Amino acid sequence: MGGGAVHDVYNVPKGGAGQVVLLGAPNVGKSSIVGALTAAKVDIAEFPFSTHAAVPGMAHHEDVPVQLVDMPPVMDGHAQGGMINALRRADVLLIIIDLTAIEIVDQYEQAMKLLADHQMKPVSSADPQSEHDEMEERDLDAIEATALPKRAILVANKLDAPGAKENYDTFLELVSTDLRMRAISATSGEGLKEMLADLFELLNVIRVYAKKPGKPADKESPFTLPVGSTVFDMALHVHKDVAENLKTARIWGGTVHDGQQVTGAHVLTDKNTVELHV
Ligand SMILES: Nc1nc2c(ncn2[C@@H]2O[C@H](COP(=O)(O)OP(=O)(O)O)[C@@H](O)[C@H]2O)c(=O)[nH]1
Ligand SMILES: [Mg+2]
């Protein structure tokens, strides 16, 4: 490599339960949303292009950390190459439109065009099977056959502004979309909690708490694992030696009897507390 390696300003290492990348025209409030929900130092300005690189921050849905990544704007349906890679790597996209903008439909269409131009198809289901079915369907259409299903939410920001609610209704009349939608205000905070709950759902993960024998569960920092993970998967997450030597486990919470003994093959559910026995 030598000394010439270029630092990719859009490539953010993933953190938390999953990576959510924001996408939208200038001034729609991308930086304001990341600023409202995380401790990240974002640049918020009334003029466009205040954001030059990817800026990550950690938001929380309840006790689950969710990584939000602020991005430079999409202009006329175009973005720089590095940004496209960041969108493809993202677990979920937040497509932002501005309820005070005259060109709100344009903002939506340009985001859609950008994704389509780069073989991404936004979907609002966390279910990999439905994404798969969608792929099969589109195999019939050679042009779209390679499109990558990309989980996404369409977020209409600035709901607090005068006329915003009417503009939202008008948008819904003009645009028919299968995407999940959420109207929010980065300024007043309205809808932000619900948006994070949407994101948690789309990330398709569960949180589980580790517990040592004779000690209370560690409720401070849950593990997040893909939906469908087993006790063995969790053990692997803790340490490969723990997984190799795993004998049984006890589980609290969720659909099991408290303290129920299970094997490594047991499928965990959200908010389980797990005591691994090696
Ligand atoms: N009224 C209102 N203004 C907002 C809201 N979110 C952002 N803004 C304003 O919109 C402008 C652009 O915001 P910014 O976050 O920099 O947008 P970005 O270019 O998409 O990152 C700034 O003047 C913000 O104060 C909101 O929810 N309500
Ligand atoms: Mg910005």
C-alpha cells in the first residue's frame, strides 16, 4: 500500500445494533436529526453543503444502541462514489424529505433515482424471505435482476413548521409508495422515538442480557444478535471457548419459564436474560 492510501471519509466502521445511513437533499435536516438523537458533533446550517463527510453518532432505542451516520447531501439525484458504497454497506437507510420544501416530491424522487441508478431497491420489511421473494420476482426483469434490496424508512422532517401537516397530506396524495413512512421534527422531537422503534424493527435484531451464576443480570449493556440466534450463537459472541465448552444455559424473560434450562440450540427472543454454563 505504501503511504498513498486514501482515507475514505464515507466509510464508517459499524457500531451498535446496526448502521443506519441518512440520505437526502441539502437542508432537509439530516444533520439536525443525527444531532438531536446522538452526541455527534454535526454541522447544522441554513446553507447547503455544511456536511462534508460521514459523521457517525450513537442513538438509542430503549437500551439498544443504534448507529446513525450523517451524510453530505444528494444533489439532483447524484452523489459521490464513496457515498454510494456507504449506502450499500448500510443496514438500513433513512431517506429524509423536507415538509417545508416546495420540491418535496422531487426530493423523494431523486433519492429513489439515486438508489435505482446504483442497483439498490428500498424495502420496508425486515424479513429476509420477502426480500428474497422480491429478488426472485425481479429475476424476470433482467435490468433489475442485480438490484440489492435495501431496508429503508422514508422520513418526512420539519413537522413542527407552519403548513407542514398539510404538505404531508399533499405528499401522500401525490406519491404512492410502499415504503414505511414516518413524519418527525428534529426540532421539537415529535416522532423521533417512534422512528427509532421502526429502525430497531428493521435492523432485525434481538437484545439479550448476560448473567453470571449467582449474580444479577447485566442490564447495562445488552448483546444484540440477529433474529433467530441461538444460545450457542450468544456463547460464540461472548467467546469461542465459552461456545466450545457450553453445557447448558438458563433463560429468564420472554416466552420461557423463568430460569428454564435449555440447550445450545434454543432460539433466543428479544429481552431474554441468559446464564451460560460451561
Ligand atoms: N422547523 C424545523 N427546521 C429544521 C428541522 N430540522 C432541521 N431544520 C433546519 O433546517 C436547516 C438545515 O438543517 P441541516 O440539519 O443542516 O440539514 P442537512 O443539510 O440535511 O444536514 C437548518 O436551518 C435547521 O435548523 C425541523 O425539524 N424543523
Ligand atoms: Mg448536513
